[in-house]
Amino acid sequence: MSRKPKAVDPTIRAAQLRSELAALEGDAKKRHDAQLKQELGSVRAEIKDKQKKYGVLERRVFEAQAKLNNVESAMMHTLDASGRLHSIRPEIADFLPNDESVKSWKAECVALDKRMEELRSEKRAVGNVQLLRVEAVTLNDQINHLLWREQNILNELRRALAQRPVGGSFAPV
């Protein structure tokens, strides 16, 4: 006994297929939306992380620049003092190197030279402030790119939300 398949009305079958297709499309949209929301969450977390790093880097740049300014200012004062000290060199320095005034003058010169070397070491220890600035600018660019990506995801989610049927008795079948 072989059974013959029942003849199905083509309009009913078409409606069933449309319904199945709509369900599949709905599932695909839900998966896509879930994926977008997950991506949005990870982008937001990355933005927050990079903004925190940027804040730390910004403070480092500010502190390094302030330290560099202070060291350079101290170097200028030391050079100025050294120049003034050399301009008041005792005339007897070449003839009486053991005289108290010559010894005192030489000791001041040595102290200023030593101070200048200390300041040069401090300046080297500060490092390259320009490199810190470049790093900050690069990080800021990355943050801006992430903000742009976040906005694109939000726009795509809004578009998807606007395209959804509202349902009810006027919803398409």
C-alpha cells in the first residue's frame, strides 16, 4: 500500500514557506543583533581601557614636561652663574694658585661644573618627552577609531530596530 501525498493548496504552502522564511530571517537577525551587541560591549570595554591608559600617559607627559622645564631652567641658571663666576676670575689666579681667594673661586667653579653634570644626568633621566607625546597621540587616535566603530555599531543596531515590523493585526504575513 503506497500512500499518495496529499495535495496541498499552493497558496497555503506558499504562506507556510513565507512563514518559515520569516522565522529563519528573524533568527538570523537576532543572531546578527546579538553579535553586534557583543561587539559593542567589547568595543566599549576597549575604549574604557584605552581612555584609562591615555589618562595615565597624559599625566606622565605633563609630569615629564614639567620636570624637563625645571631641569632646563636650573641648567640656564647654573650656566649663567658659571659665566658670571668666570668673568670675575681673580687676576692672581695664574700667579698664586694657592691663594685663598683663588682656591675659593676654583671650588665654586668645580661645584658649578658638578651641578651642571648632575642636571645633565637628570635631563637624560627624564627621557624623551616627544616620544611620550607621540605615544599619547597614537593612543588618542586609537580611541577615536574605537569611538567611530562604536557609533557605526550603534547606527547599525538602530537601523535594524527601525526595520523590524511592529506586529499586531496589520503586520504582514
